[in-house]
Amino acid sequence: MAVRAILWDLGRTLADWEPDYLYRRLIPDASERRDFLTSVCTMDWHEAHDRGVSMAANREALIANHPDKAALIHAWDTGWNAMFNGYVEGMEGVVDALHARRVPQFALSNMPAEKWPDVLALYPAFSLFETAIISGQEGLVKPDPAIYALTAERIITPPHETLFIDDRLDNIEAATRAGFAVHHFTGAPRLKGELDRLGLLPLEA
């Protein structure tokens, strides 16, 4: 059957999320900032948040190892909202437009459970999702096959009728193995062309 629903990744697909947006304010020197984000507050460290570890618990050992960076590490929590800069270019209004056409939409996001309410406040359109599977609430992260199996149980459309959209290729490959239709997000123009081709959201004239 044809694709008739959308399963969204959120960060870097819809929401423009980059820790650098926050830390460029806190660490003006680009080299120093890059070192901090690749050796202290790394994406591997942050993944624990996505798995459900609280930010308070996760920063304890890091601060113990880098006491001179304590304020900067704590800012990952207190400055969370400053890591967002609206929508990824060209993606504003897409969720609303699909909703207006009665296309079922769901979310599958690696995200700290404690920050999901903040993200909903920043992006009111995300409340239009019929179901949102947030990794930190489930204790599972993409690309673990288990979170795709859980998603298939939670959404109202079968995977092969549901287009999963994500910017990470490893997540796309895992979704393919789980039976979802997929689109590797590389930018709004290509995605909008695909939605038009599928008859879900015609391109603007």
C-alpha cells in the first residue's frame, strides 16, 4: 500500500538543535569551544540523557573529572533551550500543513525525557503528533531495533505505510530493517519533493 503517514525525527530534521548555539555565547573562542564539545560535553556523554539518565546524575562524574568546567557542564541543563534556533531551514509550517491535510504524524526522537516539555513549548506544532516516542521516557535510543518495534506497536499505521524521516543514516538503516518506509533527511527541498511525489503535501505553486 502507499505511504500515508509520517514518523518524524525531531532534532536536526524539524528542530534546529545544535549545542554550539549555546556554547558560542559561553565560550567565544572557537578552538576552545570545539575542544569542550569534543572532549567534555560530548555526544557520547549526552546519549546517556537520551537513554533516560537525568542531567543532574549524568553531570556528577563529569564535573568531578573537570571541576574547572563545572559551570559550563551545568549549562547543558540550564541552557538547554538556547541550543535551539527555530526550525531547520525550510521546515517551518510543514507539520501544520500535513495536519491540515489530515496526514497522520508521529514522532520518534532521541531526547532527554525531562526536556520534552520544554521542546513542546518551543515548538507548539509538535503537539499535533498523534503519538510521540521519546527515548528518554522509554530507556531506549535509536538505532536500537527495540525502539522501532515499540514504535510500530504505538502508532496507528503499519510501518510500510509510514515514512520515517531522520537526518542520521544509521537510524534510517535501522528503520528500513524494521520495515518502515524511509527518507534520509538532507534538507527541506528534497524532502518536500518526496512528500509531493507521495501525494502527501503538494509543492507550492
